[in-house]
Amino acid sequence: MVNDPRFLRAVHLEKTDCTPVWFMRQAGRYLEEYRRIRERHGLLEMFKNPEIAAEVTLQPLKAFPLDAAIIFADILLPLEAMGIELEFVEGEGPVIHNPVRTGGDVDALRVPDPEEHFGFLLTSIRWVRAELDGKVPLIGFGGGPFTLGSYMIEGGASRNYVLTKRLMYEQPASWNLLMDKLAVMLASYLLAQARSGAEVLQLFDSWAGCLSPADYREYVLPHTRKIFDALRQAGAPSIHFGTGTADLLPWMREAGGDVIGVDWRTNLDDAWNRIGTDVGIQGNLDPVTLMAPWPIVRQRAREVLDRAGGQPGHVFNLGHGILPATPVDNVRALAESRIGNLTSMNHG
Amino acid sequence: MVNDPRFLRAVHLEKTDCTPVWFMRQAGRYLEEYRRIRERHGLLEMFKNPEIAAEVTLQPLKAFPLDAAIIFADILLPLEAMGIELEFVEGEGPVIHNPVRTGGDVDALRVPDPEEHFGFLLTSIRWVRAELDGKVPLIGFGGGPFTLGSYMIEGGASRNYVLTKRLMYEQPASWNLLMDKLAVMLASYLLAQARSGAEVLQLFDSWAGCLSPADYREYVLPHTRKIFDALRQAGAPSIHFGTGTADLLPWMREAGGDVIGVDWRTNLDDAWNRIGTDVGIQGNLDPVTLMAPWPIVRQRAREVLDRAGGQPGHVFNLGHGILPATPVDNVRALAESRIGNLTSMNHG
């Protein structure tokens, strides 16, 4: 049983004793205990082994006073069951061996049943939830439809998203079918995580910020909205995240999410002005700033809190995931500095 | 003699018969006549040969009705005379063989005299200016200090700018010395181009958008301001460009520039609201949109003009450079559609 934890209170726009904090990719390579496991296992193997995934999920919670856990997984995981051949190549990132390039490729994509195909993830979630024993809420997540679509089409990471946008412009029917399949998959994938014990769901549409506001509205928003509508109808609280989204924020808010995740390029007061204070906000220290000498980290973190203005609904986080070379001591100091009544970073 | 061309009028916030247009990287690989020359010469060789550079500069002007020429060069060119070993590697982009990593590396950088070291560029500018014969203004340019510094430190393109930001945070004295040397170099480099015939100067701080507003203000703005102060004192009109700068725009405006260049991620009415209508604005069609079927290009280009609202001081452009696979016919149609009184894209 969760004892009214501050992370859930913030997601519901309620007052908290101090600002809750968690870090995207808090289970990751900057932790020595993670690297020790990673040495012996491939990434896909780690995601699919509930014992390993649960252990890795809990590592940062054991190391630091964080206000939320996030299940150890990858946004690309559900694509395999859609028919995508996925590999994580050392030092290169994800590679897709059969990229989606034609209407026929889109037609061939399957929409998997989550209970049947993602049992490993749902088991991990159940185990972590039991282990956490109500002390800290657990976040489940999925990729946003644009972001997943871009990986499927480009075959990996991209700089200019040329193939993705060309499919979008040149074959709008195939684009819409692709986005629709992804939206249907994501809604059921996220709701299955909720049923298994994930208390909040985050949608990472990390690369949607490469779109103009007009293109986002026309080609992405209607599909993303379907996902958040499904979550809301099921009563599952949600976070909607992207990077480089300064001028997409009002449209991301329209698509849905109880909390909107913002990267470091936008001050939180400006972000809140754009989306309205009737939704929460998550962010937004630059992940590279977390690698700076501690006095700079502390100063910039304070500025984030000042911009948020102590308003209910702020979840402190980075503007994107923790980078591998981040000093653990900085992560610890930041997690500890806002807890309790000891420091000036406290908004209690 | 330039007959009061609409590009210069727009830069000076004066009314124009229709919106002037030019394209970043308008001299480039999407043009067959460019590829024919490129096949036979290395990039550095092309930049340094005034005959080739002048010919390539003029190619798009011969092909389309554009309102400005921009000298064929690269923002990294002046780094060689500072002591940087630069190579353009086929398919990979620029590589710097002796990246700047320590205070000693920064100390060793020279600030070159432009007349002595960049004679090839100044000659190209004089030749192009003579050839243009006043019909269309010529733009000279340089890289912004953050962008050039990031290439010098990372040794090439970067995704997260970790080394750059770490030097900035960890060695602020060396960072400031680096930015100062770049600012002094850039001011003299741009002013030498102006003396040789470049009528407008654009500063491409293309990657400054990876910084938070606070970091931009603290670590970049004071240095960039020195460059624009020097240009203003010399009476040289200027354009200040970056990508991903939605919430840096007010600070870029404070740093200087008669026109602020904006990428496609921000609607021009929002951009003008942030910077004030007493400076001009340049942009901002997504370069990938220019690869779309023509009806989509036309619609999005019209939306750009609608957002600009026909207000004096708008220079139509892409939000970044033309991509190599762009269809020439789209570039031509876009350049032609806003000329004269023939089309609804005209704001005369």
C-alpha cells in the first residue's frame, strides 16, 4: 500500500512536503552495480529476464532517496512483436534490420496482445511492485508513436528524419495506418502495465520535437490523443514527455497527459504559461549539467525549482535521460538535497 | 550598384513588394551543376579556389529567381588559421584531428588576420560581387562562437555536446578565453568580408540551441554580443541564426543581429512575440518539407507567410540548410511562386 507518496500527490496536482524527484534512465550505466550485470548480459536479455530487470529497476532506489521507480525496459521492446527485427548494437544503439518503408510494410505490422507477448515485462512489474511494498510508486512506460515510427522507418537513430517525414508527406494513408497501429498497441501495452502494478505511465515521444507545430498537429496529435484518452478512461495517471518541444507544448497538452515532461531548453515558468497550470510539469535540468562540479549542479537545480515556483504539480527530473559518464556522487547529492527539511532546495 | 533590392529593404525593416527569399545552402549538392564540379574537387579545394567558389555561389542565382546570394564557404574554414587541423571526410562530415581539450590547447590557438589568411575568400567575395553587378545582394557569413567551439572541442559533430559543456562548466576561464578568441576572430573575419563586398553578414550559431537559456546567457551571450557590436559599429547589417532556439530567441536578440533566423520548430508569430517586431525575422520552412509533394510545400510555405503576417522585416528561408536529396523542381517552384504579382504567396 502506497502511503500517499509525494510523487503521486504531485501528479494529481496536490501539495507536497517537498518536490518529488526521479531521473529518467536512473537505472543505467552510470551505476557500477548496473555495469557489473551489464558485463555479463546482452541488453535484450536483461530486458526480458524479470529477475535481472527487477534487480536493475531497484538499484537506484537502494542507492538514493528517489520518489519513484521506473521499470527497466526500452521503448523499442514492443516493436519485436509487431514484426520488427531489433538489435542493440554495442556502441551504435538500436538497429532495425527490416525498416518500414512501404505501405505493404505497414500493412504487415501486427498489433500484439500484451499479455501474450510481453509477459516478461508484466512479470517484472509485478515483482518490482511487490518488492517496493508501497514505499515508492512504480512508473511504466512506452515510446510515443512518432518516436517509435521514426525508428521503424529510419532503421535506427536519425539526424534529420528525412525518411520518416517523407513517408508522412508522401503516403499519408500509410502514415496514418502506422500511427494508428502504434497507438492501439501503445494503449493496450501501457494499460497492461497499469494492471500489473505500474501506478503512473510515461509516454516518451522523445523525438517529436523535430516536427513543426503544424506537422505535429496534423500527423501526430490525433494518434497520441487516442492513447491518452484510453489511459484517462482507465483512470491511469500519465506523463507525456518529449525533447525540443518548446512550441509543441500546447499541442502535447491537448493530446493528453496529467503531467507534461519538458527538456532543459524551456524554462518551467514559460512552459507552464504555454500549457496552463491545470496540468503538472516534469523536468528539467540538462543531463550534461549533472556532470558539472556540484556547486553548478546545485545552482541550476535551484533555478529549476525557482522557475517552478513551488506550485503543486512539479516533478523534478532531468530534461532527458542520465548520461553514462555522470558522476554517481552528483546524482546522490541531488536526490538527497531536496529531501526532508535540511536544505534550501526544499519547498515544504 | 544595388537598386534597393527587397532583401536589403527587409533587413532594414522596410516594406517590400513581396517577401524576399533565399535558401541556406542554396549552393549545394541538390544542384546537378554543383555535383558535376564536386565530383572533380575536394571540398576544401573548392572553398579555397576563388574561381570555383564564385561559380558555385552563382549557380543557384542562375537557376532560380532568388533575392540574395551567399558566398560558398564553410563555417569551419577560419579554424585552420587558428591552428586546427580540419578535414572533410566523405560521408562523415568535418573531422578535427587536434581537438581542443585543455587550457593549454586554448592558449595555443591563434587569432588570424583575415587579410593575410583568408585572401581566397575575400577574392571570391569581390568576384561574386562584381559578377552580381548590383542585381542581388551578397551575404557573407561565419559560425557562431558556441557552434565553432563545439566542433573544436568535440572534434566533429556531436549529439549531446558533453565535452563542450564539461569544458564550459569545469574550466570557465579556458572556456571564456576560447569564446573570446573566437569572437575577436569572427568580428574581424566578418568585417573583412563586408569590406570585400558582402552586404549582409550572417552568424550561424547553429547548435547553440542545445543550451538551456541560463547557460546561453552566462556562457555565450556576452561573447556573441561583442561580434554584433563590432558589426553594428561598422554599419554592417547582420542576421543571427540558430536551430532549436525557441526559448533562446530573446537572448539571441539581446546578443545582436538586425534579423533573427528561426527554425521550423517555432511559428514566426510566436518568434516575433518573443523578440519584438523592431528586429527582422528569417525563416522558417522545415528543409524536409521542401522534399514533400509540391501542394504540401506550397501550403506550409503559405502558412509561414501567414504567420509572418506580411509585416516588414520578414526574409523567407528554410529553418536550416537545403538537404542534398531535395528536388530541384520544388526549390524552383518555391523561389518562383513568391516573385512578382502572379501568385497568392505575394504580399506586395
